[in-house]
Amino acid sequence: MVKKVLTWGGLAFLVFFIAFRPDSAADVFKSLGGGIMDIAQGFGDFFTSLVA
């Protein structure tokens, strides 16, 4: 039950954040995407070095 409430609360906050602060929301998602890309690049470099 708590998980369900937290999930719906998080979703409501996300919609509110995007609706009322779209520029800030875009910056947050750009930062998250950049971080994920950096992690993926690190794994790629690791496996390239491991194989080569």
C-alpha cells in the first residue's frame, strides 16, 4: 500500500514539475541523460580496453 501511494505521489510530482517548470524539468532530464551516457561510455571504454 505504501509503495502504491509513493508511486502515485511521485508521478503527480513529476507531472506538476513538468507542467509548471518545463525549463527546469528539461534541464533535470538533460543532466540525467548525460549522466547515463557517461556511465555507458565508461562501460564501453572498460570493455574495449579489456578486449584489446
